[in-house]
Amino acid sequence: MKNSVVFLFGLVLFSLLIFSFLFVDRNFLFLNIYSDFIFLHKEITAFIFVILIVSFFAFYFYFIKNQNKISKNQLWKIILISIIISIFSYPAFLSYDIFNYALTAKVAFHYKENPYLLKPIEFIGDSWLPFTRATNKVALYGPLWVLLAGIPYLLSFGNYLMILINLKLLYALFFLGSVFFISRLTPQKREVILFALNPLIIIETFISGHNDITMIFLMLSSLYFFSQKKITIGSLLYVSSIFIKYSSLIALPVYGFIFINSLRKKKIDWPKVFTILFYCMFLVFVLSFIREEIYSWYAIWFLPFGFLSKNKKIVYFCLAFSISLLLGYVPYLLLQSYSKLEIYSKMGIIFLIPLVGYCFMYLKKKL
Amino acid sequence: MRYWYFGDFGAFEYNIRESDKYLVESKTLFEYKQYLLAYNSLQLSDQYFLKIKPALLKAQKDGKNISEKNTIMESEAQKHIEVLTDLEKIVPSTIIWSPENSTPSTLKSAEEINNSIKIRNKVL
């Protein structure tokens, strides 16, 4: 693969990095570069976003199509470029969750209080409160995540920007670990590219800074150790994933099945296991609207299993959802509010694109 | 359960919770004339109430803003005083409690309720 392609890909990511800084919150005093551009020019903001997302996907599909031209070293180079550039983006570009992780860590490690009992808002006068959202909620994630978030917090020595970078560096470790285990679970390069260069996974992990990659890393590593007949470590890793985000609990019957079959030394049909895991995780994704609403980063739960399933239909389905979930942010960018109209338009985009894609493929096959 | 409520604000929440719980228990027992048990519950409620302010002072010392928690503590004290004042009206001042198989004891209930009110008044 030509270096110019990699350079252009890096340029798209760099544009995303620059674009993210348009979203700096007025109260985020650690970066004094607030601009009201996104409020004054909502249509232009949404347009730039769509262009960047489409460009990102264009490169993604190009990499998938030309997988044979990409050497192993080049692939790792592209992955590292994606991580290094996006890690420095302003995180609250599409979601504010990373600020909550930092504040939860502060409640536990600075105030030395139980984050499952006390809401951040109870710490009146805290300088992080003005730009953090959902401060009226106690910790939502598993205890293992609270402990892990403590590492970037403690290593930042009170520098807020360092906490954000450290959190993303932690994700980088889990992301690279996930890529490694995917490459071990499948001999083909295709699945690695599908996962590692997926725009949704990169944006939601390294730009928005969601912790879902941590849970996925533990689930994937668990599968790898089960495949190597290391039952104890495999079981421990899966149980750990539940203590990061509870959604992996839905996969308990599948992991139970793997556990029993590993004990009985029976052969496991791995592509079938990945397919069932994909369905399980997709089910939690769809059901997430019961709790709140469907968020695009929840797709990280099912995408890796979908790619590993090697089922062509599932892979297309995952790709369609990756596009639709990211474009689902457009109504928010146009309205700059969480109104009913925004939610319904978002849902429309999320489900309509895969549906249109499916109809198109069906008709193409029939005609 | 106490260990779940670690931290200064945690201790504050825990002691408020326990103090409330034993006060409600005591009120119900007094109403059902289970004086000895009611008396013991009231003493427990007092014990927990006494720990609320020290937890807040510790939080203040640790640099936490306690203004909101202070308001909560004062409202708590006022409500407790209201309940205790109502109890004072229905509970006899002295009760001779005679269990079936042991020696009778005198419970100075009015004195105890008064003492509980004093404890709550101290934080106002």
C-alpha cells in the first residue's frame, strides 16, 4: 500500500482532531479556546462532520478491499497512527462520559468517598462540576472500572488534561490488546482490519473516550485463553468483564457453555460461538433503550463478535450499523439539544440506513 | 454495612440513616407500649445521631464543602424533635417494666426523651 494513502488517512484523522476542538465547553477552563461556532453554524458543523465521517469510512472500506496489499507492519503503523492522532482530540465532542469517569475516580481517590453512594454534585464547589454532565448520578459502572480509572487519575498528579490523556492511553492498551487477541482468534487479516480500523470503534474509544473497549478486551482475552485450554484464567477474565460493564453478563450462558465444553475437553465451534455472542451483545444493545436510549458506543459490544463470526451477512450488518450510528449524531449537531425530535431523528437514521442497505442488497440479488 | 459507607460523607449518611431507623423503631414500640425495647431503640438512635456532626466536621477539615449537608442535618434534627415532642405527650414519664421471669426495672422515659431532644437541639 502506498504511503500517500496512509498519509491521507492520517490527514482525515487530523481534521477530526481539529474539528473536535470546536466543541470545547464554555466552562472547560483547562483549555481556553471556547468558540461558539457550533452553535452559530449548526448546519456547517453537521456538514463538516458528515464529510469527515464519510471520508473516514471511505478509507476504511479501501483498507478492507486492499487488505492483501497491506503488510503486517503497515497495518500496525496505520493502527498506531489512528491511536496517536485521535488520543489528543477534545473528548466531549459527541459525549461527556469521559468527564464522568474522571470525576468518579476523583470521588473515590481524592475525596475518599464511595462513588456508588455519593453523587459528584454533592461535592459543592468542585472545579470539575461546571463542565461535567450527569453529576446527579452515582457511579454507573462496575467496581473494577472505578479501580482502573483510579490509575490514570493518580498518575495525572492533579492535572486534568493529563487525566484525559491517561484514560485514553489506558484505552489504547486495551484496544491494542483486543487487536492482538482478535489476531490470535482468527488467522485472517480481514477481521483485524475490520475491528482495528473501524471508524466507530476509533471515534468512540479514542475521541469520545468510552470505556467499552475495556470490557471487550476482557471478553476477547477470555475467549483466547479458553481456546488455549486455560480455563481458570479464561473464566477470571470473563468475570472481570462483568465488573467493568454489566452488559457482558448476558453472555454468561455462552461462556458457561465454553467453560463446560473446555472442562469436558470437547471441540468448540468458534465461529458459531462468535455468532451467538454477536446476537447476545446485539440484544443488549437494542434493549438499552429501556434503560436510557441507544448510544452509538454500545455498538462496540457486538462489532468484534460480528466481525469474528465470518458470516458475510452479519459483517455487512455491522458495517451498516457502524455508519448509521455515527451519522446518528447529525440531528444532535443540527439541533444542539437532547429533544424528542433529536432522539426520534437519531433512531430513524440508526435503523433506516441498515434497512435501506439490506433492501438494496436484496433487490440487487433478485434483479 | 458500615464499611460500605466509608468516607466522611459516607459516615454522615450512615449515621443519619441509622438514627432515623432507630427513631422510627422506637416511636412504633412506644406506641405499642413495648417500653423497654422502645427505650433501647431511642438510646441507639441517640448514639448514631451524636456521630453525625463529628463526621461533618471531619469532612470540613478534609476540605469538603459541608453547607448542604449541614442543612440536611438541621432539618433532620428538627424533624426528630417534632417526633420526640409528640412522643413525650403519649408516653408516661416513668415506667416500671416488669418482665415475666426477671426483676422489674424503672425506665425514666420522659427523661430519656428529653435527653434525646437536647442532643438534637445541640446541632441547631
